[in-house]
Amino acid sequence: MKLLIVDDELSPREQSKRLLAEFFPEITLCAEAESVETAFEAILVHQPDVVLLDVDLPDGTAFDLLKRFPQINFNIIFITAYEQYALQAIKFSALDFLLKPYTSGEFSDAIRKAIKKTEQNDLQLRYSALFQNIQNQHQPSKIVLRTADSIHVIQLDDIIRLEADGAYTSFFFSNKKTIVVSKNLKEYDTLFQNNHFIRCHQSHLVNTKHIVCFHKADGGALGLSDQTRVPVATRFREKVMVMLEQI
């Protein structure tokens, strides 16, 4: 297996090389690159299986590089030093990333995920969602949801609500479809911050674009576009009322 490191800073490249040699001696470091142009040439020449790819490069971005390939045939671990719109786009597209400065444990986890064989159709769907999300520098428009046997690319506006079910989360959509994923609701609560979703109950996260009314009876509930009602817990009520005034 071959790995390419793309980073314009020497120190992170040296750190990645050291960790790679220490924890993954079976992986061959085929080349290093420090710009979009040199990375493009290295990928064509060496055909790496995995690319450690810094988002911000001197002559462009990681996305400028990737758009030069008609089909991306390698796994990518994005690297960034900033909590920026690009990182949100990466997260919503279910792709792997490292946030500088990263630990040896974080590096190892990312490499282990990247070297697992991934179906090309799966990768292409995720990269396609990434390119669409990156076009909007304010908020992602799509999210990739993975179930045991499928991968789904979903428009955020089509999600009506999310409901916790232990370690799982159920997504409910405007077309009456439901998808269950093996992540807890807290992960999506964090991911959807600033993306017109609001937590109204320990077990419920709601898309504010699908709120139709507020029912005052029995402590309060939100009426949604699919004619369901979602309870509003006391500890979330003030936040929900402030949100309703802003709609």
C-alpha cells in the first residue's frame, strides 16, 4: 500500500512520516508534495492508495486539486488547522480528517480507516457530496448517511426531524422515508449546529424549516410539516421560544 503526504509545512510532514514509520511500517511513503501542482504530478506518477491532504496549499486548495481528476481512485484524509467551512463540508460528506495539531492516536485511527477497502461507488458518492457542499461557503446542503448495507446522500432540507433510539438515530424525511444510522443523537446535535436544526428534547432534533406551529398544551410541542408532534422539554423551552420568534 502506498501513501502520499501533501502539506506545504515541513513540520507536519515530518510528524506524519515519523508516525507512519512507527505505527504502519507496512505502508510505503511513495512521495511528498507541498502544492496543488506537485501533488497532482505525484498522484499521476505514483498512483497512491491513500493521500494525506492539507486543505490549504500555496497555489490553491485540496478541492482545486481533486477537481482535476475525472474519478478519484484513492482514499483521502484531509488535514486542516482551522474550524472552517471546509471542515464542515468534509464532516457532512462523511469523509475522514485530521485537525492540526493531531495526536498519534488520532493519526493512527485515521490511517486505519483509510486503509480499509472501500467500495468505489461509496467513495464517489461521498466525494460528489463534498464538491456540492464546498460550493456553499456558509452551510452544507447535503449529508451522507451510512447504514449497514447502504450509503445515502440526503438534502438537509428534506430532513424533518431526528429521533434518538439508544446508540442509534432515526432520520425522518418529507417523502415519508426513514433511515436509521448507528450514531447517537448527540453527534448530530453537534454537527447540525448553525444549520437550522434545534434540539427540543433529549430524544428529538428538529429542522426549523419544517416547524408549522407550537402547541402550548401539556408542556408544549412542535407541530411539524408531516403532521407529527414533537415534545418540547422544559430545559429546552426557552431556546425553542427564542427560535420561534426568529422564524
